Amino acid sequence: MKMILSILFVLFGLLQYEFWFSDGGMRTVWKMQHEINQQKKINAELDHRNQLLIAEIDELQNGTTAIESHARSDLGMVKKGEVFYRIVQKQDKK
């Protein structure tokens, strides 16, 4: 009887080792869950960025305020009747 219990105990220990530490065991599962969570965060950030880009594209295609804003900031354009002021910083002479 003691021999059978000893063999069963050793088999149980080997099975536990396989379950916790082998390739495909719980350690691998935890690692993969961690990687999945990281990828979900990355995907959420990219999705948010895509939504912002889609909104900007829609505004550029359908609205005039975004086009006007880009023309003013990127090209330095002004509306008729507006006065443009440029402030130049004084540079130190050395």
C-alpha cells in the first residue's frame, strides 16, 4: 500500500510540475495574458488616434473652419480686411 501511495505521490508531483512550469503551463498562460493586455492597450491608443484622424478628415472634407485654420497657420494667409502683425524677437549680437 505504501508503495502505491509513494508512486501516486511522485506522479502527482510530476503532473503539478508540468502544470505550473512546463512549456504551455500556467507560467506561459500568465505571460500570454500579460502580452494580450499590453496589445489591447496599444490597440486602444491606435484606435483613438484613428478616430481623431477620421474626424479631422471629415472636417477637412465637409467644413471650412479646418481648412481656414490650416491656411492661417501653415500658409500665413489672412482674410480680406484683416491686419497681419508679426513679432520678431531681438537677437543678441556676439
